[in-house]
Amino acid sequence: MMKIILLSISCSLPAVKQSTTGNDKREKIAQPVVTDDYDPYEHRQVKHPTNNWQTFAHFLKASIGTGVLAMPAAFANAGYINGLILTIIIGIIAVHSLHILIECMYELCKRKRVPYLTFSEAMTIGFQEGPPIFKCILPIAKPFVDGFLAFYHFGTCCVYVVFIAESIKQIIDEYSVVLDVRLHMCFILLPLFLIFSIRNLQILATFSSVANLLLFVGFGVILYYIFDDLPAIQERKPFETLNKLPIFFGTVLFALEAIGVILAIEENMEKPQAFVRPCGTLNVGMLIVLGLYIAMGFFGYWKYGDKAFGSITLNLPQKAILAQVIKIFFAITIWISYALQGYVTANIVWNKYLAKRVKDIRKHVLFELLVRCAIVLLTFAFAIALPDLSLFLSLVGAFCLSILGLIFPALLQICVQYRTGYGKWNFRLMKNLLLVTFGAVGGIMGTYVSIMEIVRAYTKYS
């Protein structure tokens, strides 16, 4: 049916229009010029470019967060065989989606002769150049994409506030007075303000390198505790019931995808063409990330079974000094990740929507810092209301990332290749329609189940 519809549609489409005036880049976007000799990478100018190693450090830090620590709990909702197979499948799909997203953004930059397009700008132009069926959503395309990106990374920051507070609480409870986790959230507000006030990714690269070192030390210690007196594998379930798989889907998608940060670090690269090479940052980084996630999920579930918490650090021995040190390590790394994840939300809210409303450029730094403070306070407020770390993590992954990481990249490639064709038997069209279907079904089911579980948990905690 889709094939018949597309074949019957005229390929004569209007040029892309932009409402913003006085902006050189947007004026260029409006020109429907296609030239093969224009390389956007050669014309991209970045104030504080990061080299390949700094980019790689950012990539690992952005991709390895609380999600990897939730993998044992995710496997508990799938079983160790199901979890192993489905994690590999979701990982391959996620990497492929990132590749087609970046390739399509690059192609649109070539067509419009601009060095860079944001995710929302690329989707807007793609919808306008694609099948006429997408014309109806053009007016809301840009704020819709920006809204989802900002909300996803905002939700990630909320999860990070809960994680840091829970980690600190376990340590303080053991060696000092027992306090409510919400009080610990209050104590970390100032450190969050400080790290979030860093607006330069080049400066954050140093923090990311330190955080990655602490991460791998922490993972080594966690694996030490996991392999200490492993139970028989027969005590764990190879497969779980289908009604638990949506939670697994949302958690793994949350763990593997950091689409906004990945696009941000690619934008700020000194040599962005190295990002998507066969042995470039994206492929090598995701291979390491996927291997780590599978190992942590499989062996963590083998060790703790259905008792695995939303973060495996909460399963470590409460009285062991080494375990407490590792909790501090992870709290520090997630504190640094907070700045990386929040960078996307702050960039969208301030640079794309609020900065133009402040006429006095001298006040921009002050107002941006105030916006960042407001974001920190909002993540704090939402974190206080969270009843369960793993369930909210699953909700954010299923609701936001199924759209941002699966559906939008597939739709963008459908639009970009609308005029050039989809290959023999419309293979690329069929493939992208399958991606859209997979993302939609998984996202709807994951969101519904996560909300129901959150309501149930909230009722219990109340």
C-alpha cells in the first residue's frame, strides 16, 4: 500500500521555507541547491572543537551511565537467553539508526550547502522534501523534535539525581545517621549547580576522561563481587513472560541510546568525518558499550536474579569498604554525566528558544546560568516524586527513545531518499517501515507498562 501511495505522488515539491530572517544559515537552508562538491565537514566552524580522543571519551561517558547498572534488572524482565539475544538485536538496531540519522543529516547539509543542521532542522527539511503525507506535521516538526530531545535528557538528569542520592544514602546510612533520600537530594543540589555551570564541552572532556577511568575501575570491582560465589545458572530463568518484555525494552533502549549527546559531540568534533567511519568513534564506541552492557546484564542477573535492583551498586555488600568506595566512584561519574546529559536540554531551551529574547548580549551568560539553575531545580523536583529508579528509567527509554532513536531516523531516511529512490524492490523503504513499526509497538507497550508499574509503585510507597 505504501509503495502504491509513493508511486502515485508527484515528485515536484516546493522549496524549504524558514520563518526566521536575518540569519545567514537559515537563508542558506531555504535554497534548494544540490551540489556534490560541497562538503559540510570542511565548512563547519566550532568555537571549541574536540579531538578524536576527547570525542571518544565523551561518547563512552555519554553512553555508559545508570543504564548499564540497570542491565541486571532488565535481564530479570527477560531471562538470560532472551536478554542476551534481544540486547544484541536492539544494540544493532540502535547503531544502525544513528548511522542513518547522521548520514541523512549530512546529505541534507550538502543539498542546502550549510555546514550543520540540528536534528529538528533536519527533520523539518526532510518532511518538506519527503512524501506529501508529512506536510501536515511541518508546522510542529521542529518544536516537536526539540521537545522530545529536551524532555528525554531532562528525564535522564532526573534519574541521575535519584541515583546519586541513593548511592550517598547507602554510605551515610552505614557510617552515620539514617536520613530520607530526599534530604540527600537537597545536599547534592550545589554540586549539581557547579558541574552544570560548565558550558564548554572541551572543558568537560577532562572530567569525562577521569569519569571513564573511575567507571572501568568500578566495573572491575562489580564483576569481582558478581563472580564471587555465583549460583548455578539453572536457578535463573532463560525466558520470561511476554508481559515483562516492555520493561526490558525501555530499559535497554534507555541504556544504549544517548542520541542528543551523541549528536552534540559529533557537532563539536574537530574532524567529524572520523565519527562514522567503519572503525570510527561510533562503531568502536558502541562495540565496547554493547559488550559491557551484555556482560553486566547477563552476569549480574546470574548473580542476583529477580533481586537485582534498578542499579546493581545497590546490590553490593552494604558493609564492605570496597563496595562503598565504588559507590562513591559511580556517584562521581554520574555527577559528571549529569552535565553532559543536561547540556542538550540547556542548549535547546536557551540557545534555540530563549537567547533571542534577550536583546542585551552582555547578559547572555548570566541568563543562561539562570536557565541552567532552573533546570537543576526542576530535575530535583521531579526526582523527589520518583518512586522507583528502574521504572522511571524504563519509561523515559520507551517513551522518548523509541521516537527519537528509532522512528525519527527511519522517517528521515524515507524523506531524504524520496526523490532518489529506495533501491531494488524498495528495500530501504520496507526496512525503514519495519523500524518505524518496531519503534512504535515497543514504545507504546513499554510506555503503558511502565506507567502502570509506576502508578502501582507510587501507590505502594504512599
